[in-house]
Amino acid sequence: MSQSNQVIKHPRQPAVSVCLPVFNGSKYLKTAIANISCQSFTDWELIVRDDGSTDESRQIINEAAAQDDRIKVVHDANTRLGLFENYNACIQAASGTYIKLYAQDDLLEGQCLQRMVEVLEARPDVALVTCGKRWIDENGLEIEKLVRFKKDVQLKADEVIVANLIVLQNWIGEPSTGMFRRKDAGTGLDGRLYHWGDIDYWFRILQNGDFYYLSDVLCGFRRHRESTTSTNLTGLYFVADLVRIWKSWGHYLERIGEDEAHYFKRAAEQIALHVDHLVVEEGLTVEALRRANPRGQTAFSQEEVADFREALFHAEQRITSLMKELIYVSNQLEHREGECKELKAAIDQMEHSISWKLTRPLRSVRSQF
């Protein structure tokens, strides 16, 4: 986390610190801030840091802070950190007992904070609580609901980590769905990751206790083309993350018998499915892929380049394996086709033979029985 952050301090220590990183979020930011103000649970502070926006975000933040002293603004000399490090700056400035991550384009149901605090208060063995969510469009209208479990459930951390690694999806939830104790915040999210930073962070928080899932839909996750999620997927930045996820968490899969080669075989298939979805459903083009740049980077580190190269290596291996399988299947089909032709020729020869003609009356009689 950055050590240079300056924050407008307030002596009150709240129960919940809601952490809101902002970058060019003026389109939804007023609604997001008002959404926290409408929570039934009122013992909160809202930590906001603008990441060098070029729109009206900073003005919106300052106006909101002037109207509500529970809103604390982190100032950092316009330093561009990127989403995950911006979360870390907010977490570092937090003083609450619990941390609630939030996003500038998401919404929480009015009971969200209260329900999550109740879980963490009642269950000291729970390290992380998330909830059911709804996908919402640019106008806040529901697209669909996503509820993982039909009822509230508490699960062991190891089970949750392995289950997410097996499907290579984050069903724990996006940042806005989660709450945890500030004492478990650790070093924050891994700023090297692009798309999987939240799931990696959830895994680290779960080193401190169980996972609890509230089956009620308490979060609205907004889908739109300008979101960081869309940019990461469009730019295929999640590809390098899959390499780092194996390095950090692959030992959980090794415990159940999966090795590195098999993991990357699955990862390559997952990447291919994502690309196909983006092309077919989202109209992804090479031009759009080249433009995608969630951090405004002009260059990549040697480590990042190495991760992309490693991911490409595993993908090429999987393609080669699939090509060999296709060649084998093609050869088998050609062989079977030859056998079928030979069998058809033999049948044709038999049907024109004298023996077949002579036995026709007998076959006709036997068919009556």
C-alpha cells in the first residue's frame, strides 16, 4: 500500500469502513454515494480516493464530503495507482472494525451493511461474508439475479478456495459483495493482478476463517462497456492472472491430484471460451483488444511479459494437443469410412448372388413367424 496518502481525518471510529476507489466515475458516482447514505446501518465511514480522474468525479466527491462528515477523502497528489492499489489506499485510510469494499458503478440494497455486520458479529469464526447479487444495466434496471445457494450457508475456507479454482471463476463475488474484518486486511489486494485481484484477495482473507454466504440479493453489479471488468476481459489481461493464480494457489489443487499441466489445459480452454464469447456476444475485434488498457500503461514489466509468454506457451501446447486429437479422429473416420465401403460392396455382391435369390422364398416365409 502507498505510504504517501493524506486523509481528511475525523476522530470518530465507525463500525464499518466502506472503501470506494474512483476513476472517471462521474456517471454513476452521485448515485453510489447516495446509496451508502441510505443504508439502514448508519455507523459507517465512506473512504473515497480519486485516482486522477479527468471528469467531474473529484468535484462530486468534495461536494458530498462537505455535506456529510462520515465521508473521508483520501488525497494523493493525483498519483495514478490503478484499481486494486486504489482499493489499498482506501483500506489503509480506514478506521472501522469492518471493511466493506464498494465500486463507483455498483449499488447496495438498504439492508446490506446491517446484514453483513450481523453475521460477523455473531460468528467470530467467519472471516469473509458475501451475498447474492443482481446484474443491472446502465440505468440500474435488473438484467438477472445470481444466487449461488438457496439459503444462507457457512463453508470452510479450503472448500471454497478449491471450488473456485476448479471452475476458474469467482463465485465468491465481486468486491462490492464482500465484507471482512479490518484486522484481516493484510497487505491489501495484489496490484500486479488485472482481473483476478479480488478472488486472490478473498483467498488470502479466508486464511483467517470460514466463508459465509447470504442468499438474499443485497448487491447490484453494473454491466457496461466502460467498466474495469469489461476492459480487463476485452484486453485479455486475465490471461496473465491465471499464471499467477497457479503460482500462488496451485498447491490447493495439487492436494486433490491436479498438476500444473492439467491446470493450464483447463485454463487454456477457459481462455478460448472467453474469447469466443467476447467475439460472438460482445463483438470483440483486434482493434478493441489493442485499445483496452485499464491502467493507462505505456509498457509492461519484465514479469508481466513473462507471465503473458507463459500463458501463451500453455495455450499453444493445448492447441497442439487438440490438433493431434483431431488428426487421430480424422484418421479413424477415414478408416471407418473405408470399412463401410468394403462392407457395402460385400452386401451388394451377396444380394446379387444366386444363393441370395434362391433363399428369398424361405426368408419371406420365415418373416411371417
